[in-house]
Amino acid sequence: MRIDEERRFFRDSLRDFLEEEVAPDVDEKDDEALSKDEIIGYQTKMKEELGIGFSPDVADDYFGDLAFYGIGSEEISRVWPSLNVTLNMSFPAMFVEFASDETKDAMMGKLETGEIIGGLGVSEPKSGTDTVHLGTTARPDGDEYVLNGQKTWVSNAPVADVLLVAAHNEETDAREMFLVDKENSPFETSELHKMGWKASPTGEVYLDDVRVPEDNNLSKMISNAVVEGKSLNEMLPYPQSVVDLFFELKPLNAIFAFMRTGMALMATGISQAALDDSVEYAKDRESFGKKIGEHQLIQEKLYGMKAKTEASRRLAYHAIDLLSEADEDARLMSSLAKGYACEKCNEVTYEGIQVHGAMGLSEEYPLERYHRDARVMTIPDGTTEVQKLIVGNEMLGLSAYS
């Protein structure tokens, strides 16, 4: 991906914002989940100052060039991965504009001001991200669906206004997505605690006879938009090629392709942070009468960290390019980038701790946080092992699941 003048300006502006508005908060706020008010504070600032968000007035520009999404994911994660997860996982909010009248009445004001928080409910206690065997059901009942089931490891669950929930439609036997707004379709949540991404609220969602308007079925939202005369790329803030991919891969697979590419860039951001700090430490720290950066083994470690970080970045932005072009290899590349970058992120942060020695274990330095955040990366949106099976299936046309 080429960084042209417009993209460079966005990146530099974002870096300045993060340095001034976010970095000073990380040490103080990373130990526990951000509150709803804190998240909204960051969201509204980034919308107003940088044009980042899912509200109609900024989404077309931010997602119209997927490079901006990629740069945003990497740069925010370089400073605070937890915040990146929380912001990116609000993407279901963009569908509010095309939902039922009840949902629009309840949520459009929040969407327009950037105060809405969203989440994606796919993983389940008994099946993880195995979407073929969803336990959550959607039963048609008049002009509504009745949802029953449980979702787990849902980012933003404890603070979400809207969720995009994957469920098994009992009538059609299809896997479908439903937009559930908490005001009109109340659901219960509980909080989960993690070793990393600590500031990103995560939880379980309990759907007990939750009634959702039929217009909040994702397929129905799309068809309603078409009836109203909106083309698909007018409905979604992406180039037409990306919208085409959305349906070529099926909506859930396309969503995962975007999320996995974002995860690869998030891992790259963490790796870059660990590399940057290690380079500076190697320049300043002295042992055995010289800077530790003069020791050959330290230089060897930095070489490996740099190579893994750059390779991760190239794979991730290549996936961005393929998504932008609706290339048939987009799903393969998103899984390849996610699997590789998240594994290498663990290796880079490990070596960063080694460069720092005992100080790498200290909470006075960020290396231990980088390593905890990195360790989480290989699990969400499909484990590394799942990514390997997806890539194998895409290359061979043979599924390891069947």
C-alpha cells in the first residue's frame, strides 16, 4: 500500500492526537475496563478532530479509503490496543440508519453525535467462533424474531447500545445477523476479565426471549434500503468493490475478513511499540562498559523484531488492498495476515522484554503490558489454528472441518 500525501497527513494528525489526548491516560486507566462515559469521550473527540467513527457524516470518508481504517488500527494500537478494540468493535452501529423505526428513534441521535457503542455477538460458550453450529436461535413470530441463546467474549458487551448478533434462523435454517438495540430489545450482560486488553470492556450476553423487529434482520435491512432507492454502496460506507465482496463472501465471512485484517494491523502496532521502546532502551542502557546496543546479541534481537514487524505490516496492508479491490483472495490474505502478525507480535514483545532485562518485567515500563496485550491477539476472531485451516481450505478447496 502506498502512503500518499493525504494518508500521511491523516497518520501524522492521528499520531499527534494520540500523543496529546490518549498516551497520558494509558498507565492510569489500563488496569480496568473503561466506563461508558470514558469511551464516549474518546469517540466524540476522535470524530470531531480526526473524522474517525461510524456516524454518517464521517464514515464515508473514513471507510471510503480502507487505508485510513488500516492506519487508524495500527496507530491507535501502537499507543493503546484496548482503545482500538473498543472503537473498532462499535462498527454494528453503522447499520442503525437502516434498521426498524423503533431502533432508529432510539439510536440515531447517538449515532450522529458519535455517542453510540456497538458490539458483535458471534462466539458462544460451547462452540467458540464455529458459526456453522450456532446455539443461539431466532424464531419468527409475526413481524418480530425471538432470540434465545448466549454469547461470550463480546467486546463492549457491558456498555453496548447495539449488538449485531449471529443466530440460527429456525424457519430458514440459515445463519443470519440481527441488530439488537438494548433500549427496545433489552438483554443482560456480565463482565469477563482478561490478562490483556484490560481497558476494553468484555462480557457475556444473555438473550432470553429477546424480541427483535424483523426489519433488524441484516438481510431485511439491506433489502429495505434497496426498496428505498439506496444502492448498496450508499448504504454501507465502503467503495462498491468492497460492498460486492460483502455479498460474494456472505456477510459474516466478509465481516470476519475485515476484523481479521484489523487484528493484523493491531498486532503490527503492538510490535512497533515494543520495537521502538527497545531501540531507545538499547541506545541508553549501559552494561559491561558500553551501550547494550553495541552488543551483537542485542542487535540480532532488534533485527529479528524489525523483520517480523515489517513483514506483518506488509501482509496486513496487502490484505487491505485485496479487500479494497474485492479480490477473490481477500479472505485467504486476511486470515494469513492475522495468523502471522499475531504470532509474531508475541515473539517481538518477548524479545523486547529480553532487551530490557529485569526492567522489562517491571510495571514502570510498558513492555509487560505489550506482552500481555500481544498474548490475547492469537485468540479472538478465530485462533491462529483456525486461520491456518481457512488458508488451507482457500488454497486446496478441501475443508478440514468436513
